[in-house]
Amino acid sequence: MTTEFTHQPDADEPATGTGDADAATQWTRRSMRSAIGRHGRIAHAFALVAVAAFIGAAYVVGGPPIFAAVPSAGAAFDGSTTGRFSAEYGQNGSKTSGGAPVAEAAVPQAIDQKPWSANVNETKIIKTGTMTLEVAEIDTALSQAKSVIAGMGGRVDSSNRYGTGPDMVATVTFRVPADKWDQALSEIHKVGSKIISEQTGTADVTGQVADLAAQIKNLQTTETALQSIMARASAIPDVVAVQNQLTTVQGQIEQLQAQSKTVNDQADMSTLAVTFQLPTKTVITAATQDWTLSSQVDQAGAALVRIGQGLATIGVWILVVVLPLALVLGLLLGLAAIFRRIRNRGRSRTEVAA
């Protein structure tokens, strides 16, 4: 006896044979719909990520440049005049033109262009301070404070007064000898009836003073060398070139001397800015004196205008930003809904046919 086995196709497997073409086609469609249904959520997630990336790229493209070109600083005279003239005139200060020396004056060789540390006998400290005092009467307090500072050898650097009546405020900047700084603070405290605020600070400028002195010393040595070269030069082009360099060096010396004078003056004469104001009014007094009907009407109108501006701003943002984004999102959701409806309709037809 011979046993024959016959293969029966599964439910999800397309039938084979010449008479089962329609069944195979239906099985293929069913498989494709099943795959689309399984990956539909992933496709939606990728679509949302793509939209967000597109919006972010548009924001970056529409923004200002991230990097801006930084202009390079122009070349300035760096104090190397002596080095340039050493190469041009030689070590003995004589320039050769066609083999013939023009000047024979020797240039001093002890010119040190490296940072020089001056011997400073005392530390240079700049002291500054600000103070706000409550006083009974502005003019009386100003007179007392000026007398106190003048008695210590100080002076008034600047003064300012603004406001009227009970709102008057006066600010005076005093310059006080550095060695009497603490005494000046103590005496100014006595002028006011109440210290509202006070702040003091110091800055050590000893190194800055020494550096300025070193630069001035080096430039003065260069100036002497240039003057010696100019006294010996005979050709007009040489005289003009040396004169130009000498003028530049002298200008540098004057600038550094002015800076040094300013820094030393700030260290020798400390700066104290004092503000004098009258006692503050109580809440009840301020309310009864400052309230007026017209001011309240103005404030209410300003509040109304501010609210209108805020609503207009919100409307502009909605019209320009939110509405286009909502349209794009609605279009994507509509397409997704149409695709889902078509898929569901195809599935229903398949089920009916089955």
C-alpha cells in the first residue's frame, strides 16, 4: 500500500495552481495592508520629527549670522623706533647711502625695550567710595561737608543738584588726601542724620605706575638717540625721516606722562561721591500729597493703551507664526486621516470579499 501526502495551504499562504490567481492577489494585498498597519505609528512619528526639523532649520536660516568678522586693529607705533633705526643707520648711528656714511654720531646702546621694573618706594592705592546720607536741610549739609573736606586739604571735584522742595537731592564728588581717607569718612558720617547706603573700594595701581615709568624712560632714551642722529644728519631726506620719528616718540611720551599723572593723582587724592537727600515721606503723606485726579486718569489711559498694545502683539504673533504652523499641521493631519480612511476601506472590502 502506498500512502500519498497532499499539501494543504495555510490561511495566510497564497494558493498555488492555475485556478487560484485571485486568491494569491488577495493574499498579497492583505500582507501589504498588514505591514502598513504595523508601521503606521512609526511613519507618523517620523513625519512629526521631519516637520520639527524643517521648522528649526528655517529658524536658523532666518536668524542673524552666528559669527561676525572681527576687524583687525590697525598697526600702531610700538616703541621699536630704535630697532628700526639700528637696522637703517647701523650701530654707530651712521646711515649708509651708496656706501657713503651720512652721520657718525653713536647711538646709546643701553636701550631696553623689555618691561622695566621701577623702584617704587610706596604702594599706590586708588580708594573710591559712594555714600547716601539723609539730612535735615540740603544747603546746611553741603556747607558742613565742604568745610570738613577743605580742612583736610581736599577739594570739590564736581557737584550736581536736582529736584525741588522735599524731593531735592544733591550729589557732590570730593577729592580727599589718601592718608586722611578714614578720617574723612568718619566726619562725613556726622553731617547726616542717617546713613542710607555706603560703599567703598580700593585698587592697587603700583604695577601700573611702574610700567608707565618704564615706558617713559625707554621712550626718553629713544628720543635722545634720535636727537643725536638728527643733529649729525646732513641729507634732507634723512632729516625729515628722523624728525617724523622724533615727533612720534615725543607724542608717545606726552601721552604716557598724562596717564601717569592721572593715575598718581587718583592714588594721592581719593574720590568720595556723597548724595544728600531729605527724609523720605510716610506712606500717608505721600498718598495725600501726590494723588490728583488728572494723574489717575493719565495712568488709567496708559494702562488701557498698554493692554491694547499687548493684544495687538498677540494678534500679530498668531497671524504671522501660529496660523501658518496650524495650517501646515492641519494639512498633515488631513492627509493622515485620508490615508487611514483609504486603508480602512480597503480592509473592509477585503473582509467582505473573504
